[in-house]
Amino acid sequence: MADQDPPEDALTDLRRRVAKARGEDAPTPPPQSPASLALRFGGEFGAAILVGALLGYGADTFLRTSPVGMVIGIGLGFVTGVVNVVRVAQSFNRANPPDPNAPSIPDDED
């Protein structure tokens, strides 16, 4: 029994062999809809603020400093949320580059 592969490894190997037989290098993930991307942005941002607020509340409870920990936690959560949203937007832009042949939108100055 020790020489047998676990089922996950056998399934991964089978998928790799099927993709190779079909001539595919790697399976492409399905494209994200704008609604799912917006929900991901909101989830990342909201979760970061919530975690920061909870950590700040815990620090206030532990250190007995009434609003200071909560304010700092919410501030750090906000900053972390912005960083997470920027990271998600960059990964989406890397996965979906803009079309170089698309017409440009003129600015007000043009």
C-alpha cells in the first residue's frame, strides 16, 4: 500500500495526460464577471476592516485603553483593505490585458 499514489495524485496525473493529449498546455480559468470582481473587491476590503477592528477591540480589552486600539485597528484595517484591493486589481489586469487595438477615449483636453 505504501507504493500506491493517493487518489489526488492519480487524478492530477490523469488531468495532465488528458490535457497533453488534447494539445493544451494548461487549463485556462474561466473569465471573471464584473459582478464577481466587484464582490471580491468588497469582500477583501470589508474583511480587512473587520479584522482590524476586532484586533483593535481585543487590544483595547486586554490593555484597557478605551478607543485607542479600535481607532488604530480600523485605520490599519483600512490601509490593509486598500492594499488588498490594489493587489486584486493588479492580478486581474495581468490575467486580462487590455486590447492594444481598442480605440482610445479622448480626454477633455484633446
